[in-house]
Amino acid sequence: MRRGVALLLALLTASCVSPSRTDRDYELKAGNSAKAVASSVATALLGVEAARRHRAPGPYLSVLIASAEEDASSVQSQFDSVQPPSAHADAQRAELDDLLSQAVEGLALLRITVRRGELDQLDTKARPLRAVLVRLRTLSEEWQ
């Protein structure tokens, strides 16, 4: 019985990987992923700006940033499950996955900072995310 359940789970997990048949299809998936994570990062940065102006309380920011982090992490996980069709796509995957990791890690840092009540440090800790956002938007436009 347990073997059957384990086999079923293995098959279901393996079926979640979606192959891209062409480089263009993969590029579109990468562009959409970049766009989605850019949106999550931009949302968190708006929250940081509101905190800087003392217009957003800590509990609100905690929920906002945790949600942005969760969304970005989900997009990264989905993108990582897509099988690249070629060596060219492998390079795109590496480039984008690095940026997605930076985004998720940066959002996690903001979430931790907010939950520690260190709102005065948010702006400084958000600086690297601004550069990541610019690059994600650039790739999104390039790959659409």
C-alpha cells in the first residue's frame, strides 16, 4: 500500500515539470516570471516607501511584505520546474534564477526586519532590491 502511494506521489510530482518545446516558448515563460516577481518586489518597495513616510504600520507591512515574498517564491518555484529546451535557454534560466533568488532573499530580509520592528532600517535594506527590480523589468520587456 505504501509503495503504491509513494509511486503515485512520485508520478504526480514528476508531472508538474512543464517542458518548453522551443526557445521562444521558454523565453516567454521567463519573461512572465520576471514580470510577476518584479510586481512582488515593486509592491514591497511601495510598502518600504510608505514606512519611510510613517504612513504604514508594522503589522500592515508585515502582511504586505510576507505576501510579496510568498508570491515571488511561488513564481520562482514554478519557473524552476520548467525544463529548458536548449543550452541557450539554460543561460537564460541561470540569469533569471539568480535574479529571482536575489528578489526572494531580499524580500525575506525585509520581512524579518519588519517583524523585528526595525522599520527605520527598511529603506537601507531595500536598496539592493531596487537594482533587482530594474533588471527584472528589463528582462521582462526583453523576453516578452
